[in-house]
Amino acid sequence: MHRVFQTFVERLVDSVDAPALCAAMAEAAIALDVPTFAYLTAPRRPDAEPGLISSYPPEWTSHYLQSRYDWIDPVVSYARNHLEPFEWGPDVGPIRLSKQQQQFFDEASEFGIRYGFTIPIHNGRGTVAVVSFATELRQPAFCRSVAEHARVLQLMAMYFHAQARRKLNGDRIVDGVLLSPREFECLEWAARGKSAWEMARILGVSRRTAAFHLDNAKSKLSVRTICQAVAKLAASKPATR
């Protein structure tokens, strides 16, 4: 167990992109008899897109994202309102299913995703990500690994989330919303009191371009003024840095 975890951490540290992060977690999951995993960043608004790094079958993950199943997925829905890890599957765990959610589970099972163990990851404003380890058959090795290594799997999930956010997002999450690099950069300059003209000179872009990125940031954060956007940036810093 110690060697698996150490190797996992070393590979995460060396990872530079999503495929490398995925490979590190997938290798550790197999070593711990929890065959596949999925890491989903869970937006709080329907118009915000989720992020997904997963060793699930790509046919399923593509369909999942295109269908925006993150808003009907019973595992994600339960994780949004609970802090502790939980198991799920037929006759397993605390999730009660609607007819639509049962159909979702039936569809997922066609791709070998039938049982699982999920870790919700929260910050001060709610769920920000979900990590699930899944299997087609609830075999003794899977049950034993969850029973014996639940806290280790939780630690792996949290460490994976921290590394993914730092390496892929550049800590550009404000109030639960991921901003583009330019949007975040312009908002930070606005927080320092710079006008659109001044930040345009600093960044080497036109004033119109700087204003465009600020307007996009305001829209994503659902605010009307730069001051309101800056306030959300300031409120997010303790939770994301």
C-alpha cells in the first residue's frame, strides 16, 4: 500500500497534463483493485461545463458530457449534499433513484459502470469535484479494498484534485467558476486598480480586448460591475489558494 501511494504521488508531481494525471490515478486504482476511476469537476450552474478526467470507457464519457448527465447523475447529486465518501450500486448505498436516474444507471451499466465508491470534495461554498472508483461486478477484492483503504482513497482523491486544479486550471476558479487565463489575468489587474486601458498596455493587447475579457468574466460570474467581480475574486482567494 505504501509503495502504491508513493508511486502515485511521484507520478502526479511529474505530470504536466490531463493524460499524465489520468495515467497516474488509473495505475494506482488498478493496483488497489478499484478498476476504473472518474474525476469530475462539478459546476454549480447548468450553463457551466464540467471537467472530466477518467479511465471509464471513452464512448461513455463522451456521451455523458454531451448529454450533460452531470445534472441527473444520482452519484453527483448525492455528493453535492454530503461530505463523507459513500458506496453506490444496485441494493448498495444510500442513494434513492428516480425513474430517470434508474435509466441513467442502466445505461452506465452497459459500459461496465455498475458499482462504485465516491469521494465528494467540498470547499466553503459546496461541492467542487467528485472522484469515483467503479467496477462492473462487486467482487470481493473491490469490497475489501474499499473497506480497508477508504481513507487512503479519499486522500488520493483530494491530492489528485489539488494537483489537477493547480496544473490544469492555474487556480483560475472564482466563486466556483473557471475563468480563462486572460479573463483571470484582467480581473486580477482590475483588483489592483488598473483600468482597461492600463491593463491593455501591461498585457500588450488593445483596450477593446482587455474590456472584452473583463466583460466575459462578469458574465461568467453573473455580476454587472467590475467591482462585484473583484469582490468575488477576493472572496475566493482563501478557498482556492
